[in-house]
Amino acid sequence: MTTTRTPEEVFAHHGQTLGGEDLEGIISDYADDAILIVQGKVYRGKDGARQVFIQLLSDVPQAQWELETVFADDVLYLGWKATGGGRKVENGVDTFIFADGMIRVQTVVYTVQPA
């Protein structure tokens, strides 16, 4: 019998791998058919997630993160700030929908500014 990770467990792993800039670890949390809507553009699956996080990690490399999380069943609202690489994000907002121990849907919006 396998156990499915809770949304909180999935996000804890996601945060750990993101903080460590472990791209493959980040991608492992996404369902094969995940949908990411980032800055108004649609990305699909693990390949889409990889594109999204290559961009984010280059936007704020070696970032220090501040997170505000609100979980409701299989949904997470995330407000975030990040500073790294001489840049900062002060207005990051994500929504996650989890299914079967994976991230199924994520929306992201943020603005990069000089630090």
C-alpha cells in the first residue's frame, strides 16, 4: 500500500528543493499532466515546469525567500518575496492545486526589480 503525500508535504519538498536550486527535485513534485500558468502564459507537464523554474532561478538566483501560505484542502495560496542576484520580487503570488500527492495546477505572477 502506498501513501500519498499531503499538500503540505508536497509543498515542504517543493520549498526545500527550490531553496537548494535543485531543478530536478523541483520538477519531481509536478504531475506529468500539470498545468502552469505563469505571467499569462500556459506551460504543460514536467517540461513546462522545467522552463518555468529555469526562468525563475535566473530571475532571482541564490534567492532568500519569504513565504505566506494558506492551505485549504487541496489548494494553496502563496504570497512570496525573494531577493537574490541583485534583484528582488516583492509581489509574488501563486496558487497551487494538488492531486494524488503531486502539484496538478499552479498559477504564478511576479515582478522582478533591481534590489
